[in-house]
Amino acid sequence: MKQIVKRFSLSFKNRVFFMCLLATLVPLLISSVVMVHIFTMSLNRQSEGTAKQQITEISERFSRLLEDCENTCAELTADGSAAWNLIDNTTIEIQKGMYLSLYQAVQEIYGHAQCSVYDAGGRLRFTTDTLPREGKLPVYWGLLRKASQNEGMTYYRTDPYLAVTNPSILMQGAYSLENPHGARTGYVVLDFTRDNFDNVFSGFYSLTDMILILDDHRKPVYCSRPDYSEDQISGIIAELMKPQGTAEAGKGAQQYLCLREPERGFYVILCRQAPISAPAVRMMGTVVLALSLLSLALSLVISEALARHITRPVSRLDKAIAKVKDGDLSIQVKVKTNDELGRLTESFNQMVKDLKRYLEDRVQRQKDLNETTLRLYQTQLNPHFLYNTLDTIKWSAKIHQIPEIAVLAENLAVILRKSISSKPFIQLREELDTIESYIKIQKIRFNGKFDFRYEIAPETEEILVPKLIVQPIVENAVIHGLADADEGHIFVRAYLERKELVIEVSDDGCGISDEVIRRLGNRDKEQKNGHIGFYNVDTIIRLHYGKDYGLRAERLAAGGTKVTIRIPVNGSGEPDPGVKNRS
């Protein structure tokens, strides 16, 4: 599974490439879609506003036409003369007067309707129409029957018989005439042709628009597009059963708006082409696709260049890290930029330098430690041989009853046993045991002319310290400090101070010279002058704990010498890496 994941994982360069590509394309595509959507919504909103204003004007125009027709009929019947003329029209004067009244009344609707007067029997008596027409209308059905049943103006779709006699008439209006006594004497009939409606609505719609007038029963009265079939008109009427919507009707998306004439119940319908047709949408899609492909090509080029620019310094760092892994610490990467990657490269170069310097220091410390250990071992004169020899001497002294020799051999064997141990660190308590064995030997040598005491804090007894770091200091105090004295005192003290173990070895002997103090402070290894113990102990401490720690000697005011050892305490006594790194 890990092999499969590793196989399909993308490199850093490829991830940068795809991220740049996505960062370029995604906003572009989103902005393109949003812009197209906003553009479409803006056009639709604008078209909707225009369409509402247009259908409102058309509806008001139609309402004014019907109102003018009703005013014309009311004017003809206002004084009752028209009703009397239908009864008595035998004279030429009466007929002329009727025609004059008729033409005066239709001035407002001239060109929008033809006005005719029929008698009570349905015979045509007067008309403004110049074309020949049927001279009689049925009284008991159709238009005249409906007008006789209603008060005021009555509107009626064209009767079926008119399709043969006069197919151009689309709608008629009728007004019943009555004399002052309430008797019906005739009818005023208005004929509306296609040309009349065309004149009324001229200038209110474009060639691509369509106006449809329905009666109160939703039957078609007028359609401005003669090329529309009955099926198409029926589909539009069915679509209008919805509140408002768009439908695919022949030549593309159509927008239908409908208003109902409030007083007479007519429906005025406006059919408009949608602001954005299907071909326009396809064209916009094609343009967006072309721009997207062009943007994709540009994004590929830009992303590749950007990925190369970003990953090139990373690749150089990766190769340099591989060389460092193989052990080449001389590698240095050239810094070419001042950005984050440039600062990262500088940090890498500095890290390699520090690592190289640290390894060199470590090698040198190990070399020094090995040299010091070798010198210590050289002074031991084959400790295994000496230990076996001392053991023989001890038992020979006990056999011959010489206790001093037995004590010397026994204590010297203890010291040798500690020296040949493989453990580099021992507890402070064990180091004091070694010192006590050494003191017993020296008291026999010097006939007990010096006194040895120690005082260690209980919490310091189990602290681990390098073996044989206190014994050489005590030995130096015996040999150099008290050698010429008749008596003396040696005092060892150990305590904790903050996070450091402090070991003090003091004596009241002749005191250490200023030259030795100076050489010890300067770490002068070439001029030891017999104080090899000081220098070896100081070297071991510095190698284990760093240059901040070691040995310090001072001459006391009352006479004598005090040597102080300071080592860090980390709970185990082992060398602290954090401490060593400070060196």
C-alpha cells in the first residue's frame, strides 16, 4: 500500500504547478460564470421592465379604443334622434341628417372601427363602411340578441357566418337604440377589422413581437401575427394558464405577459422574444469556452514558469542535503534571492558550518580525552599486574604479622581496583571511599602527621562524577602542600549550589604558587611542572561538561590552598549534551 501511495504521490514541483494552475483557473472560471449570469440577469431584468411598460401601454390603448367607441354610441343616442330616424326616415333630409350625425359621432374612432345602424328587424339602414356588406343581421341569436339582453355596449366575437361574407371583421360591438317610450327601434353596430386593430396598436410593438387579444372566455379575437396558426395560439393560451413564464415556441424562447382589461374582461397578451435566445446563449458559451482554453494555455505556461522559479532553490537545497547526508560538510548553496527561500538557504549554509565546527570540536575533545586517559593509564604501570602483586604482598604481610604492609597493600589494591574499572562515572560516595584508602596509605608513609576530614551533603552522595577526579587533588595537597610541614589538615567539602555540584579540597600547607594558578587559569598544558593531577582533572571535566566548567585553585589568606571543582547536575552525572553544546 505504501508503495502505491508513494508511486502516485506528486512531487513538490508538481504540487506547486497544480496549485498555481488552480489558483489561476478557478477564479477565472468563477468570474466568467458570474459575469455571464449577471449579464443575463441584467438583460432579463431590463427586458422584463420594458415588456411590462409595453403591455401596459398596449392595454391602455385598447381600453381607450373601447371607451371611445362607447362614447360614440352614447353621443348617437343622447337626444333620441337616431331612434326616431329609424322609425321615420322616408325623407331625404332625415336620411342626410342621420348620416351627418353618424359621421360626426365617429370622428374619434375613424380608422379604428366602422359604425353601422340597424333597425329593429336587423336590416342595415346606415353605415360608414365604404365596402359592400350584408344588409341584414339575425335578431334572435348572435350579436343583436346579446345586445338586446344587456344594457350599454356589448362586444361579441365574429359570428361564424361572417367568415364567408366578410372575413376581415374580427369583433363587433352593439348598442341597443330605444325611443323615449322604451321601445327598441334599432341597433348601433361597430365592426373591428384586422386593419383597424393594426392601426390602433401600430408603433407599440416590433416586428418580432406579437399582440394577442382574448375575450372574457379566453377565445382569440385578434392576433397581430397572421402567420400564427390556431395550434400556436392555443399553446400560448395554455401557457397563460401559468402566472408567467417562458416557453419554447417555434423560433426560440418566448416571453409572455398578460393583462386583463378590468371593466370589460378582455385579455391583452404580449409575446416577446427572450432577451437572450438559445443561439445567443450557445454563442456566449462558445466565447467563454474559447477564453477558458486560452486562459488554460496561459495558465499552463505561467504555472510552469512559477513552479520552476519556486522549486529551483528547493531542488538545490535537496541536493545539498543529500551531500551532507553522505558526509560532505564542505557544501555551500549559493544564495540568489533575498526572500524566504534565500533566508532558508542562508540558514542551511550556517547550519552546515556549525555542524562541521561541532564535529571538529567533538573529534578534538575525544582526541584530548584519549590522550589524557592514555597518560593516566601510563602512570598506573600495568594495574592488573600490580593488583595481583599487592594481593600477594598483603597475604605475605599477614602471614609474617606485619600489619602496616598489609594495610598498604590492601588500600592500594582498592585504588587500583577503582582505576581499572570500565565505568567512566561513579557515585561521589565511591570517590570518597577511594580517597579514604589513599589517605590510609599516606598516613603510614608520613607517620600520621596530617589530619583528613570531609563533609558532604546527603543529597550529593549518589551524584555521578567522573572517577578519580577528587583523589588527584587530595594527592596534590599531600605531596605539594604538606610534604614539608610537621602537621597539617586536609578538608573535603561537597554541596549543591543551584544546579551545580561544588567540591572543595582545602589544606593549610605552604600554599600554591601564583605561577601555577596562572598556568592553570590559562590552561597551559605544556608547562605542567609537576602538577599533572590538576591538569588531567581539569581536562577531563572540560571534555565531559564543556569549557564553562573545570577546576579553579586559589591561595588562602591564612595560608594553604583551596581547589574548587564545579560540574553540572542533571540527575545522572552523565555529560549533559546541552552543556557541551555551549562550549
